[in-house]
Amino acid sequence: MKRILVVGCCGAGKSVLSRELGKKLGLPVVHLDRLFWLPGWIERSREAFDALLEEELRRDRWVMDGNFSRTFARRLESADAVIFLRYSRFCCLSGVFRRWIRYFGRSRPDLGEGCPEKIDLRFLRFVWNYNRVTLPKMEAQLAGRPGSCRLIELRSRREARQFLEKL
């Protein structure tokens, strides 16, 4: 595995797993949130984001975390493995709240400066409805992935830890 996508619901721990994978496998880590968000939670333009993403995808090796469904098909074309964190909504919500408490008033390592951790009702609804609304779309795209792209589904934080230990 040299080009790994890590996807799943918000709060599942995509960024944490990506950092651990990067350390274990000696791969650079790309956080899509860092490419997308400018200070003050301002969205980077579509063109600028796509250009930054293409630059990263051209590299030989990476671990890339984030959903960004608009660009998922393009990222899937470049990946040789996808690690899909298929966790329950309760697991993801608890991750969201733990992260909020840990980084309250500060930016997370996977975000650029000037984006302090926040939670709002729209975000919580997205997490709550992810498995019902977003998951089927993700599954459809994963079903059409290139045959050379390995799919690894992890269904709990425990499975993720065991996966990392086996690497």
C-alpha cells in the first residue's frame, strides 16, 4: 500500500488513523480538511482546492484522509487501497464530542490555523444521518473502484487498533 485513502463518517478517527498509518508505513499524510479550509472556516475556491488535490494525487506515495464526496471518484482512481471506517453513528458522535472537548477553542492538527474546533446542529445532523444518507453513495462508488484497489473495512476502533498492530 503506497496510496491509501481513509474515509468514513466525521468523528470516526480518519485523521488519527492516517497519522498512525503514515508513521508505520513511512508515508506522507494529506488531510483534505487542511487543503480545503482557510483561516476562519472559509472555504477555499473549488479551482484552488482541486489544483492542490491534483498536486497531492500526482505524488507516488501518500495517506489521504477525508470524505469530500465531490472528489471521491478522482481520488479513488489514484488509490491502491481504501480504508473505510464503517462505524456506528454512536461511535462517530462520541468521537465528535471527544474531539470537541479536546480541541475546544483551538485548531486540530489536521486543520489549518484559524479553524477552532466547533460543533453545530447541521454538522451533528450530518453525522447522525451519515449511515442512512451518505453511506449508500459511498458503497456505490467503492463497488466501482479499480480492481487493483484493495478495500479494507473496519467496523470499530478496536478493529482499527488491531489492523495497525498487524502492519
